[in-house]
Amino acid sequence: MTDRDILWCAVNLLLDDEQELEQLCPTCRSRAQEERCLCCGAPICAGEGVVNSAFDEARFQTLKRGDGHD
């Protein structure tokens, strides 16, 4: 497949999703657009998501303030 073919497929997939959403009532449409757990289907609250265990919050805050120049 060429890059043009891949782009054409991607655009058509987006249009298909949009057409499916247009066939739903407003309540079902908003529910379909909610972020949900792939396993159990429970809604994912804002702020939840991937957590980087290697992220150093204290170091980030120090650098953010401009205090920690290496």
C-alpha cells in the first residue's frame, strides 16, 4: 500500500465512525464517546490513566521553579 492508500483508509475509517455516531440519540452518543476501560467497560475518570513510575515529581518541581541546574 502506498502512503496515499493508507491515508485514504484512515480517513474513511474516521468518517465511518462519525456516521455511526450520527445514528445514535444524544444520550447514547455521549456515552459512546466516553473513555472506558478496555477490559470491563467502566468509565475512566479525568486524571486517571498511565502513570510513569520512573517520574520524579520532586525533581520536576525543582526544575520547574528553576532551582536545580545540573
